Amino acid sequence: MSQAIVDEYFELWSQCKYDECDRLLSRNLRFEGPFDRFEDSASFVEAVKRLAPIVKEIRKRKEFVDGPDVCIIYDFVTNTPAGTVPIAEWFHVENGKISSIQAIFDARPFAAMMTGGH
């Protein structure tokens, strides 16, 4: 069940259908990544929407499932100087909703874009 929920979320997210993703997220979603932390799904979805202009493609490479925990490793392909960035996301599902997401990736290519560095 956890895998089906995360797979549906990931498919919608990779197609930039962010508002549709929201129904799969707990209202009290905890998100942690290199740049942001959120304690609710609404703030997370609004932040993710800002990624849409740079998303060129999302390519899933591997998925691991351990009960309520699902880990997806994917290539985040951008139309920016950051290029393609491998990302691992660890999802935890409770009561039929994604209750937490931890994103792990090398943030340096994005940090350079934000500061104007190379």
C-alpha cells in the first residue's frame, strides 16, 4: 500500500501535477531537504510549484520499499546550468498518506545558480 501511494505521488509530481499530489500528502507533512524544511503540505506544495520552470525530465532509477518506508532514487533533469542532479527521497506513509519526505542530494549546483557562482 505504501508503495502504491508513493508511486502515484511520484508519477503526478514528475508530470508537474502538483495540486493533484496534495491529496496524497498528510496535512502535517514533514519535509526536509538541503534548502527547505516544511511542517505542512500546503507550504511544501507551494514551494515545489516553483520548481516547474526548471524541470525538464524526471527519470526514476531505483525504488526500495520497507513497509511504510519507500526510497526513490531519480535523476532530476533541469534546463539550467545545474544539468542533471541525482536525488534520493525517503518517503514515510502513515494512515494512507505520505507523512514525511526527506530529500538527499548534492545542492552545490543549485547553490551556485542562486548565488551567481559557477
